[in-house]
Amino acid sequence: MKLHQYLPILDWGRTYSRTAFSNDMIAAVIVTIMLIPQSLAYALLAGLPPEAGIYASIAPIILYAIFGTSRALAVGPVAVVSLLTASALGQVAEQGTAGYAVAALTLAFLSGGFLVLLGVLRLGFLANFLSHPVIAGFITASGILIATSQLKHILGISAHGHTLPEMLASLFAHLGDINWITVALGAMATAFLFWVRKGLKPLMNRLGVSAKIADFATKAGPVAAVIVTTVSVWFFELDAQGVRIVGDVPQSLPPLTLPGFSPDLIQSLLMPAILISVIGFVESVSVAQTLAAKKRQRVDPNQELIGLGAANIGASFTGGYPVTGGFSRSVVNYDAGAETPAAGAYTAMGLAIAAMALTPLVYFLPNATLAATIIVAVLSLVDVSILKKTWGYSKSDFTAVAATILLTLGLGVEVGVASGVIISVLLHLFKTSRPHVAEVGLVPDTQHFRNIHRHTVETDPKIVTLRVDESLYFINARFLQEMILSRVTDGCDIEHVILMFSAVNEVDYSALESLEAINLRLTDMGIGLHLSEIKGPVMDRLKRSHLIRDLNGQIFLSQNDAWTVLTDRVCAAAE
Amino acid sequence: MKLHQYLPILDWGRTYSRTAFSNDMIAAVIVTIMLIPQSLAYALLAGLPPEAGIYASIAPIILYAIFGTSRALAVGPVAVVSLLTASALGQVAEQGTAGYAVAALTLAFLSGGFLVLLGVLRLGFLANFLSHPVIAGFITASGILIATSQLKHILGISAHGHTLPEMLASLFAHLGDINWITVALGAMATAFLFWVRKGLKPLMNRLGVSAKIADFATKAGPVAAVIVTTVSVWFFELDAQGVRIVGDVPQSLPPLTLPGFSPDLIQSLLMPAILISVIGFVESVSVAQTLAAKKRQRVDPNQELIGLGAANIGASFTGGYPVTGGFSRSVVNYDAGAETPAAGAYTAMGLAIAAMALTPLVYFLPNATLAATIIVAVLSLVDVSILKKTWGYSKSDFTAVAATILLTLGLGVEVGVASGVIISVLLHLFKTSRPHVAEVGLVPDTQHFRNIHRHTVETDPKIVTLRVDESLYFINARFLQEMILSRVTDGCDIEHVILMFSAVNEVDYSALESLEAINLRLTDMGIGLHLSEIKGPVMDRLKRSHLIRDLNGQIFLSQNDAWTVLTDRVCAAAE
């Protein structure tokens, strides 16, 4: 029975203690307070009614607690996935329609199903196609897009668009409709939240407030902004002045909902769902691994797929939308002392109570305040230093980052991230298409061979040793052939060519044919072809081919053996 | 002035001799005789009027003679490109309409333009994306498709379709319409041509006929079949019995034509044109290189792109359709003694005379005879032995071949070849995603380190040396991290981890971050992380990163240095 492998709850549930309970409970209270405004805000970003954000934090958290492996990860709506959701749904329905909300459920269901499928097939490694530069570029660009998308709420105007040029054009077109009261509220909320983030803690430190309280105050900042602006709107009746407010939010537990399964809807949402799954998974796993490493715990990526998949499927049946493990909420959960996934379950309970009891209180909450929370939160995602770092290290990584950022901003999130992946793969293939081939010689008094252009080494005019610095496969098979033949026609004294295979990790069928062609041509020219330092797995395969039988020279275990035998033979022939 | 680099004619033209002229002339006569039925047949395969095949052999040959670098390559319509043409044009127009012929010109123009573009940008290496298994699988499947597509002419019925199931279904549906006289003619022509190919030469050898004449007789086989069946149709008035014949072919030099440039047409033909260019280029270059190697001549792939591009653009303005360097015609040209591209120009003249004077003679030529020539020619392309060869060598190469064959047969040429390329790339990435990592030890009495599981080597329980057999990049960066950490937690005595980088040809930014993470984790665990045998280009890059500064251990030029220093240190610590 490997049941506990698929149900990690059986592991930690068995040893659940009183201390763990009280620690989890404290963490849950803190996280719940933080999540209420955040959930409303992200629902706004996704173009959904505010309660969808709260519903998306209840069932998913509980399901992740049962199936997930991270002890501190907090699952729910996050900024980037909300943006992706808005972009995907915008293509199939109008915001505010019933079709839009149903499409959100379908999107959550499809991405949950895809995650579970990947997990069951143990294909979690597919997420590695997203390289670090592509993720960094994508997150930065998404942060800029999200912040820009929220400007309309701060300005009190209508605007739309899924790319930066579209958003800016739409904002400019509606500049005449600015509601200055909304601007005042939004600007103050934004400024206040920035100050809470940057200035509050140092100030409290100077005032001698304990670090714990300072920390809590920082986290409660958004709640304070929500309370102050809500009361202001109510007291001054600002909603009558055109300030847009959250309005009626149903007072209920998450409803039972059914995603739409029309073939058209599924077809249009399948690719976005896959994209959302992969990006959500990558974000979630990196958060989970970072937190697990601090406590020497392990996260199983394939089980994480199942946990996140279950969470998304849960969201699709309870009025939510796609969710994933969020960075800020998980860090807060961890810092607040959560010990087990049970903390998540208590958070879910807290949010359920909020959904039933507190929703009337947010009636007068201005959208501008929610937009301000989002803007302040996502600007921390924007990190252009990755451009500088990759520029210094490798131009091809830089190209991948820059292309991902520009394409995400210019053509939207889906095109941006897909192009980023394709560009990274093509750049990698391009690099391997013209492998570095070093001509090597013996480092004196050792058995070690290095590049003749970088080290002082012994060489022999009758022997050319080429160290091929790349696996040989179809992309570079022809290049190798041309390179060796042109090197050999350069020097007329050459009697032996040794290919040093210490860095050749694979020889595919195309490369095998190239090696056979090289062998034939060198035989015609009276030159011996030898191979040295072939790795075990490569040799196993070559043994099954004709090459080994047809090779006009020898195969040596080490380059030093090849050198000793062939220089002796060359000397003997010269005498 | 590098003019002669772009106009190879200036090289060979300067030294053109009387002998070369007479050799070229003889080759041209032989090739012309062979090309007349072949050109008519391939036009039929492409769904175009027969004269298009002849026109496509005139201007293109001359333009290739000016811009191409191969001395023996013969450019014109070939089987696979004709099939691709039929498949592409079938999507935009009905066969026999004026739109179909104009689309053929546009296709030739687009593929010519794309080839010239690749050549000018020196991007010929892009053709390497087509691995040997994919090409072999694609050619075999195309041969089967082409032969099947010609069965309708042998049976005298109408049928259509671009995939094997479509073709077979269509043939079965029309079986009732079989014209038995056509079947008799077609079957006899096919049997005769097979016999000429397989049985005639041995027979003539036995009869003591000289090899040269036997060879010529073999090549003249199709011409004999054409003459005999044409005369039969004329004499017995078989066309009145429903035998389909070539009919009126205009008696003229290639006309001046203009490709269509409507945006819709260009959009639908662009992808097929790119595919045709790449496949035509790969076929052509491999023929050219094979022939050049026999005479120790060189073919410049980038200049070949320009030569073939010019040939296709020429075809588009002279009533032709996409062309490339053909295998059979080039081999005949070479065997007949062609010395320079001028042989091609004389062939073009011969065909021009044929187009003006001989076309009335093919009025009664039955389509079944042309179909027979095609069937016999393409069955030599079908080579399923590649399946067996790759199966024995590498399952992933086998998968690529098998997928290409099945998808080409089942879904058509375009899907087939595109999937083949994508599958090969994905299989390659998949292989590198879980690199082979060997734990190595010292081979006694040497300075050479090999896998502890394959060789008898010396090890030290306090030192783990891992030889990473793959370039480190985003696809495998996370895998490496997990692998090293799990190896280290296995043994509690470990004090040093040496990563031997002899087979690491690249460390990209994602892998750099992984190495930094590994270094941090090992530092936490009190384990030293050392690197050995880093290659020059990799070291150049690492020097620009933080890793070298932050590394808790040392960097060694050779693994032997690392071993000596660390075992001494370990011993010293033990004392």
C-alpha cells in the first residue's frame, strides 16, 4: 500500500500535536486577515465578482492540505494567474456576464485536470522547459501589465486591453472621464501602502516597538487601508459622487457550481489552461521548495502537481477560478509559524466565516483601494536586474529574458511566455549546432590533455587530437564532418586523427552516419581515425553499430593511452 | 571584390576547355533523353499540365548553372517536391484550373525567395533540423504515397486524397470505373520498366554487350516504354476506348509568366513553400555533396541555397513549378561525364528544342505510362531498413523514424515532416533532461578517472566525485540539484563533493543559479563543493559570475589534482 504517498495528510496527520494545533491556529488567523482584501482584489484583476476570490481560497486550500506535500504553502488566487485568467476569459466572453463566470470554472477545471494528469504520469519535469530567465522575464512583464491594468480603477475610468500598448491607448482615450475623488482615494491608498511596506517598519524600530508587532502592523496595512477608505466612502457618500465600490456581495458559503463543458469552450480554453497550469505550478513549486529547504523538508514535484490539480478542480466546483500556491501568502503563513497543512484548513474556515458574516461590511469598499493593494503587491514582482545579470553572464540568456519581457508586454501573456520557451529552446539548439572543438595536447609531466591555444602542451605534427565539446546529434552532425575534413586537409603531414570523446554524451543515428562518413573519407586519404575516452553509455550504443567494426584505427580507454601508443608507433615508423 | 563567390560560373567559366565542352555535350544529350518522359510524369504528379514539367527544367537549369556550386547537380522537377506541390496546391485551388497553375508559380517564387534569403543570411545550417532518421522516414513514406497516388492512372479511374487512407478509400470507391485497356497498358509498362531496372543489365552482361551500352539501354527504358505505348494508342485508337492520354501540349518555348501575389494566396502557401525549400535543399545538397566528394570538389551549402533559390524564382517566371536538384538525373549527368554546370545549360537547350519540336509526338502518350515511370522510380526511394537499423541503435531515433513514416502516411506530407522535426527535438531535449551522472574513482596507476560501477577504481568514503555527462542548462538544472542533494544525504561521512566538468560544455544562467543553490545547501551541511576539469569556454563565463567567488571549495585544472589535494587534506585531517 502506497496510499500515504498519494495522501501526504496520512503522514503528518498521524503525529499531529497540541502545539502544532495552536501554532497552526495563530498562523491561520494572521493569514485570514491578510487574505480577505487580497482575495477581493485578485478577483477584480481576473474580471470576476469579488466573492469569487474568497470562494477560490476555501475549497482549494482544504484540498491542497489533503494532497499537497508542502507544509507551508498557501493556495489561492495569485496575481499572475489572475492576469492569465482575465486574458484567457477575455477571448471567450464579456466581463460581468454569466458566460464569463462559467468560463472561469471551466478554466479552473481544465487546468486542474491537466495538473493531475501530469502528476499521475509523473511528468513534472516538463515544467523545466520554463528556464529561469524566461520565468524572471515573464514575472517582471506580468507585474508591469498588472499594475497598468489597475490604473483604470485608480483613475475611476473604463479601459481594457491585454497588452501594454492596448492598455495605454485605452487609458489615454478615456482620460477625459477621470473621477478626481476616486483618484484622491486611490492615490492616498497607494501612497499609504507603499509607506507601510517601506517606511513603517523602520519607523516602529526607531520607536522601540517589538519586531513582532511591527511585522504584524506591516501585514495589517491593507486591512487598515480597506477600513479607512470604506468608512470614508460610507460617511461622505462618495459612491454618489461616482466612486465605484464593491457593492453587494452574497452572504454565503461557497456555492456548488458546475463548469461548462461545451466543446467550443473547451477548445478555446485548453491552451490557456495548460499555460496557467504550468506557470502556476512553477511559481508554486519554487515557493514550496524555498520554504521546505529552510526546514530541511522535501517537496515532491509530482505530488505537488496532484495537490494543485485537486485544488483547481475544487475551485471549479465551488464558484472559484484558477489558483496556485502564492508567494506572499505562503511566506506570511510560514513566518506566522504554520507547522502543517492544517493551518491552511483553519484559514479556509476563517474565510468561510468571513464569506458568511463579513461581506456586507465591504459594500462601500472602493475598487480603487483594491487596485492600490494590487499595484503595491505586484510592483515587488518587477525586477529588471535580471537583464543586467544575464547580460553579464550570457548573451543568449539575456536574449531570452529580453524577448520574453518585450513579447509579453507587446503581445500579451500567452504569446510572451510561449515565445520565451521556444526562443530558449532554439537558442540552446543553435549553441549546440556549432560545437566548440578544441585541439588538445599533453600537459607536460601529467596524463592530462588540454587546448593547445590555452595551455603550454606537447604536440606531434603527425597526430591531431580533437576534443569535441558537445554531444553529437543531428543538429551538429554535418558541422563535425565538415570541420574535421577541413582541419585534415590543412596539414599534409597528418597520419592520425584522434577524436577525444570525453565531452560527448550522446551519439545519435545521424551523428553515427557522419562518423562513418568521416571514417570513409579519412581511410581514402590514408589517415587513421581513432577514438578515445568514450563514455560507457555511448560505447554501449556504438558497439551495436558498424562503426566500431569499420573504424580504420583503434579505440582507447584514455587519451593518454592513445597518445602513448600512437606517438610510439609514429616514432617507430620514423626510425 | 568577392563577386566570384556569388557567381561560381566566373570560376569554372574562365578555364572552360574543348574537352570539357565535348564531355558536357555528351552528358547533356543523355540527360535530355531521360528527362523528357520524367518531366512530363512529374508534372502529372504535381497535378499540372505536362508542359509545366519541361518548362520547369529549362530556366532553372540555366540559373543553377550560373549561381550553383555543384558541377554535376541537375536541377528540375523531382518526385518528392512534386508531391509536396500537389499537396500544397490542393489546399488553394482545383487541379486543372488557371488558379492552380498560378498558385504553382507563386509557390515556386516563395520557395525560391526563402532559399535566397537563407543563403544571403548564411542560415544553411537550419536544414540540420531535419535529422537523418526524419529524412529517411519522410522519403520512404513519400515514396509510398507517390506510388499509391499513381495507381489511379494505371487503373484508369479518378481518385484523390493527400494521405494514404484518403487515397485508398478513394481508389476503392471508384473501383467500378476501371478501364481494363488502361490497366493492361499500365501493367505492361510497369512490368517492363521493373524488368529494365532489375533484369536487363544482367541479361546484356550475359550476352556480352558492353557495360556502357547496357547502361544506356537501362536509361532509355522509359523512352522505349513511351514510344511503344504511344504508338499502340495511336494505331489501335485506344483513346476512343477511354484510355486517357496526354493530348495537346503547346509547341513553344517556356512562356513568360507572373506568379500571383494576392495576400491570401501568399498566406496559404508560405508554410508549404518553406517546407518545400527546406526539403528540396536537403535532398539537393546531399546529392551534390555525394557527387562532389567523389571528385574531391567542394559544395558550399550557403551558395547552394542561392543557386536553388535562383532556379525556383526562374521557374516561377517561366511557367514551371518548384524544383530542386534531383538524385537520379544528377547521377545520370555525373555518370555520363558532365564536367561543369555547362552540361546543364546544354540540357536546357535540348529540352527547349523538345518543347518546340517534339510535343506533338506525345499527343497519344497514355497517362498510364507516365504513372508507370513514376511508380518504378519512386519505389527505389522506399527503404524500410532504416527502421531496423535505428531500432538496433537507438530507440529514440527509431521513434523519430516510425513517427515520421506513420504521420506522413496518415496525415500527409506537411504534418508528417513537421512532426518529425518537432519529435526529434523533443526527444533530444528529453534525453538531456535527465543526464547520466557517473560516480567516478581513480583507475589504479594512472591519472584517469572512470565510473565506479564499470571499472575497478580507487575511491575514498569522504569524497564523492560526480562526472556530469551533459551540458547544464535550464532543462536539467533542477534535476542536477535534486540528484546531488539526494546523493549527499545518502552518506553521512561525506566531506567533499567534486563535480567533474569534463563533459559539461555549457552552463547557462538557470544552471548557474542551480549551482549557486547547491553550493549554499552544501555549505549549510558542512560539505565542500569543488569543481574540476572545467573547459576553457565554460570557465570564461563562470569567471563573470558570483559562483567562483562564493564557492566554498576549490577549482582544479584536472580531476587528478583535485584527488591529490583533497585525499591529502582528508588524510591530514584524520591524523
